[in-house]
Amino acid sequence: MQDNNMLNYIQNVLKNLPKDWLNLTTHRLDIYNEKLAKTQFLDEFEILFKENNFNPEALSELPTAYDYIRLGHPLSCVLEWTIANLHGLQPEQVISFSSQTVPVLAILRTNLLEHKDTQIFYTNDLPAFFNADIIKQVYGYNFELKQVESAEAVSEFEGSTVFISDQHEFSTTQLNPNIDFYVNNHAHLGSVLLVNGEQNHSYISDIQHVRRRETIAMTPANCLVALKALTEQTSITNKDNNLEANKASVLNSIKEINGTTSQPLVGSSGLSVQYAIMMGLVDYSIEHHKGKAIKFVVPPNCYGGTNDQARRVAACLDNVEVVDLPVDGVNDMVQSIHNVLDEIAQDDAIPYIIAEIPTNPRVEVPDLQKLKEALSKTRKTASGELAIDPVFILDQTFCPNVHFLGEGEILSTMRTISYASGSKFPSGGKCTAGYVVGNAKVDAIMNKIDFHLTLCDNEATALQYEILAKQLPSMNQRIADAYKNTREFVNFIQDTLPEAKINFVSEELAAQGFTPSVFSLDLPTKGNTPEEKETYKRALNHRLINLMITEIPNESKYCVSYGQLKGCYWTIPATSTQGTTKEGDKDYIARVALSPDMDLEKHKGVFADFVSKI
């Protein structure tokens, strides 16, 4: 009876679904408490369930779940909560994934670091892309594979047991105490991981962090399909999204936008793509430079996901190390690259450089000719041998329209890969899918990246391809229109508050094609000591943001976003995108992102009012 009540309630929730639950890709900081992100949504959702309250307004007022969309979101939480209740588990013991491989990799990662054995059991066949040899050789994970007739055949084991099964519907599983983790694969939707037993609760946070950094949760659209199949007790339906035509359109658009001819790859998120890049490069290094140390060179203050993921890969592999690349403020990217590459050459190691152009959040562009010279310079090892040339991995999210890689372009003659987060300009904020493209020098590396994107089951979903097919053709025009608004707003701030420090591209750089629509703002401060000045400035940041989102609630949002179709987005990198960055490298400044469609005059008026009161 309790199960029927719950399923009836979920059906009513689906009928009254807030549109943001299906459409938002980045979390709303105004209803987001990071310390409670994994619990607060469901705590309040359970209260509504007990009251049988499925009113649309009540659902809309629930706090942000996880962090939209990558780590989790309202619909993934509801799906996990429902499955957990059906199995007598706590909601945190159920974790949904868009990928069918990554939940297994997440368990293997923890066991590698804990020096714990793993047995993986399966019935019928494993997914075709689950390549056990590569997972052992490249990812460094250890496990035994065993085929069984059923879950009941799994016996007790000193270590972790994982049971993988294909399920075409959402049925209740009789849990075997000898199985620690159930990975239920659900056709094109992804997978649901059940963590079985009190002794395995310590895995939950690590598994969630893998989902946050190396893949994404089951997408909102697929969670909705799953919840309907679950509540109606029907088989999973596979809607024809015109996938092949949409995919062809997306790949052609990416090549046109980047001015390249090599085949791009599209993943479920920017970090899914970055993970495929990193593991593809590790695989390539093992094959072509066996025994040599791999150095991933990363700016210490870049987006927290990039920084964290690089260090997570290095933590699992003895031959991989992260090297800092100072790029912002008093540091010059080109000189830093010279210094780092000279040191790596001396060690006869393999240099892979990940950098953003323009940088985030300072929006700086290096001298590109000097960058080319630094990357192209012939270097020698300590023994006088020719050093391995670098691969430059360019995060082009801020300016995805700039041509770096095509024939005759500035980075066409050295090994370069470019990637972008799709939740920004490529989709206009409508989906998370990211993409990667290479120049003619990296075809062999791109093949490796493709292999690992597939192995991790992290390719973009059918709906993500559909959204990108609609949005990519208008991207360059949206970039141009958003830049126009941003330049006008920056000029207004400079005139209205000349003491403020603004980080934005120069008119000269804009003429070269660097037309981002994001800038950072260092407000003037007061105080007798550095600590007093910093405290005052941080408070002023919040005052400005609160005024904007209060006075212009339909457009100004306190949100980690960029490249959206409408509105203006405000955040403080140190407390959002740089969440896992070392404290000394964080930026306590305001980051502002403008769209092509917003009331710019209203924003100017509110800013002028703010200035009059400081």
C-alpha cells in the first residue's frame, strides 16, 4: 500500500512538473546551499510527500538539488528516492548515471586507492564498449570478471562484488547480501547504481564525486522517461530523436565554426570530454612513449572541475603528475609555458598543457605569436636528446568562435586540441553536451580520445544532439550580439565607476575575433589593512549582486552560467566555479555574463543607483 501511495504521488508530481526541472542546466545560487546540496532538496521533498502536496508552486520553491545537471538535479533525485524506497534503501544509496561504464569505474577507483580486490559479475553479455584490458592497462584498475546465471549465484567474497545487469524496465530487485553494488543498465537512459549494505556507505561520496567530475547524472529528459516507466510499470520507450541526422548536422556545424576538417567528438558534458581527452592522452603515451612520465600542465586558478579532474587522474596513476601553470594577473602565460616546458624537457617527460583562452575569470589573452613560438620551440633533454613536443589542449569555452586550428591559423602547425563546454554558447544553456576538435597534427590522438569517450559511455545523448543541431547554427550571431551588450555595459561601468578594475578584452583583441560576453569586476575598496580592504570588497560584491537580482528578477540571476539565450548572470568564482581550487588561487571578484537578449538600459540604471550609494 505504501508503495502504491508513493507511486501515485510521483505520478502527480510528474503532472505538475516545474519546467526548470527539465530545462535548467546550471544551478540557481539563490536557492542553493552547497553544504546541504546533497540532502536539502530531498529533505523538503519528503515533507511535501508526507503532506501529499504536489502543488506546482510548492515544487518550484524546493531548493536546488546537487548542482544542476552534472552531479545531479531534481528529477535524478526523485528517481533515486523512488527506487531507494522500493528497495528499503536510503536515497543516497541509489545513484543514477548517464553512463553505463562510469559507475563501475567509480567503484574500481575507490578500491584502487584503498588496495581492495574487486569481482565483477554479469549475466548474458557485458556492454560492447566495456574493454576490460584497457581499463586495467590505462586506468590502472584491478578486478576479476565472472559470468553467472543470476545474482543468486554470487557467493561471499573478501573484497567488493559488483553485479551488472541489463534491465528493460524498472523492477524491484531482491538484494543479495553477497553483492555490494548493483549496476542496472537501462537501455539508452544510462544506469542506476545501488549501494548495498551498511559496510559500503563510505563509497557513496566518492562515487558521487566521480559522477560530478568524469561524467553526468542521468539527464532530466531520461529521468522523466525512467520515472514514467517506473510509475506506470511499463518497458522503457526509445523515442526516435532523428539521431543520425542531428549528429551529422552537429559535427558539420562544429567543423564550420572551428574552421577545421577533422571529425569532432561530442560528449555528455565538457568534463566528460575533458576526461576522454586526458585518458586518451594517457593511452597514447603508453603506446608511443612507454615508461616516460606524463605531465599535465594546468593553471592553478582555472575552473575547479578542470583542476580537480587533472589531480584525480594523477592520484590513480604513478606515471602521471600535475604541474602548475600560472597564467593570470602578474603571470604571463607564454613565459610560464617556456619555464614549464624547459623543465619537463630536462626530465624527458611528456608535456600536455590544458589552458583557457581567454583565461577565466580574468579574461586575458596571451600574445598568440609568442604562444606559438613557445609551443613550437625545439627543446633538448638533459642527455641532449630531442624532447617530446607538447600537446596544447585549449579550453575555448569563452570564445568558441575563434579559429585557432584550421589550415594557416595560429595553432595549426603544432599538436593542438580544442574543446568547449556545451552548456554555454553551443546550446545557449539548454544542455550540457561538450565537444572536442583537433587540428591535422593530432588525428592519432583524436582516435584515442574517441575510444575513451566510447569506453566511458560518455557520448552526448540523442536529445543533446537534437538541441545542439538547433542551437549551433545561430551561435556565432549570438556571440556577436552578446559581446555588443557586454562592451556597452563595460564602457558604462568604466565611466560611472572609474576606480573599479575591470578584466575584459581590449578593443584590439575584439577586432581579432576575441569577443567574449563575460567580464570580471574588482570593485573599489576601503580599509586600513589588507584584511579590512578584502572584507569590504567581498561584502560590496554581494551588495551589487543582490541589488541586481532584486531589482531585475526576470533577467539578472545569481547563477553560474555563461552564453545563455536571455538575461544576465552574476557569480563570485571563488565560491562557485573555483569551489575545489586551492584557497590562495581563488578569485573573490564579481564575474558578470551577459546574453544577446536583455534590458541593458535597466541594468545600467540599477548599477548607477548602486554607485550613488557607496
